[in-house]
Amino acid sequence: MTEQRSLSQPTGKKINELDAELSKEDPDRTVVQVKLELISKTYEKVDSRDHTVLQIVNREGTDEEQEEEITVISDYEEHYTIFWISLIQ
């Protein structure tokens, strides 16, 4: 989970920068596309690591640890999905 947090902090910064760009009267399309791509790549890394961690927890962890990891993964997926939906509205 530490790796996920280390990835989610820069992602939050990228999201804030993207929000700032989108709030401009005339957003720079290139900046927006670059930020979107970077955010997407970071999410892919987090998703891959989440599944690796979940496999380990399922194999070696307690039921409580499994539930905790599933909750963390679900929360991050929800945050990411809300972000993308807010962009297309």
C-alpha cells in the first residue's frame, strides 16, 4: 500500500494541475492531453500493483487483511472513475 500512496500523491498533483488548466477561459489542449495521459498511466501502474498485492494478501493474509485491501482498491477505483466521469460531463 505504500507504493500506491507514493503513486497517488503525484496523481493528485496532476489532477489539481489539470483542474487548474480546465478552469482557464482558454485551456491549452496539449497540456490537457498530456495531463490526462500521465494520470491514465499512473492509474494503470496502481491497478497492476493492486492486483499483485491482492494476490499476495489472498494467499498469505487473514480475512480481515483481504477485506482491507479490497476496500483500498475499491476506493481508489471509485476515485479514479469519478474523476473521469467528471471530465466528460
